Amino acid sequence: MATLRFSFGTMGSGKSTLALQIHHNLRQRGLQGILCSQLDRADGRVSSALGVSADAVEVGPRLDLFEMALAVASRRGRIDYLVCDEAQFYLPAQIDQLARIVDDLGADVFAFGLLTSFQGELFDGTRRLLEVADERVEVQVEARCWCGERATHNARLVDGVQVYDGELFVVDDPDDHVVAYELRCRRHWTSGDSGARRSADVATGVVLDSAAETTHEVA
């Protein structure tokens, strides 16, 4: 029986690497499949931070995934699977199309994505995946916050300062601000603490007492 599986994790947890591995393994077995992505670091490809990549279908907002899979099935004689990376960016309607591929075409769908944005809220695509997926699996490669605790949130930094508001999708900043992303545990995502003070104190040999450190964290 075909299945819609949603595998989720933070940045750096190996989602794209796992997506590429599944696509490679299934293709090596002679199965007919499609690799998809959206807003990847390499346009028109799924790419891993480890340097591995493969050509992929770019999922734009106007693409009907069910019709695409149906066309591939008609051309190749069947469709066995879809591997969908960066699925948090898909429209909810496209997630429903993935579910229809599973139910009507009998193809497995492996979707990979983030749970929450830099604002700490579920992506629309993620929310729909959690609602309709047959299986929901957290990627077990744990990323870490600068403090050493398990990272659960993705923080956006603008010129080195964490922000909680702004456009969800930022490609190029028109004001030439430096935009970066970091992994944080919930406590340091909430406080906006990047560990800069701790690093500076270590570099200068200053040791904070526990009360001062706690005050800094709460602030």
C-alpha cells in the first residue's frame, strides 16, 4: 500500500541528504520516480550541504503535482514514487495533490521539510503535511545550538541580530543587509541570544557568575 511520509527536522539535520539517498536507492532498483524541490540553494536541483546534488523538478506555485505525476505515469507506463524536498514551501493545495498521488496512482511520496519558520510558526505546507500524511517522522540527525543543547528552532539574523518579523521568503535583501540563519534551542531562540557575549567573555577571560548569566538569558 502506498504511503505519504513526511520527514521533518531543523536546518542541518540531513533532510536533503536523506532525500537524495532515497531517490538514488529507488532509482537503482529500476523504479520510476520524480525528484522535486523548491527554493533550494541550487536552482532546479536538490542539493545537500555535504556537496551531493541531483537534478530536480522545481515546484512553482502554479505546478499541479498530480497532473505532473499522471503525465509521467502515462509516458513511462507507471509512476512508483515522488521525493519532495523543501516541502514546507509547497502550497497546501499541492500537499493535497501529493496525497492524491498516493491514493489514486498508488505511488509512494517521501516529503522532507522544516517544521517552523524563523518566526517560530508552522509553514503552511508543513501544517497540511502534518494533517494528511500517513507517517510523520523526525529526522534523527540532531543539530545543536551554540550552547550545546538540541536545536529545535531556525533563527534569522539580519546584520548579526535575530529578527522575528519580515518577509517569509528572502532571496536578496534590497538594502544590502547581511541575512543569515542559525540553529537555536528554544530558550536561545526566544531570547535572541547568539552566544556572542559568552564568546567575548571567554576570549577576554571574564567569568560570569550564575546570577549574571541568568539575568542575561532572561533579558
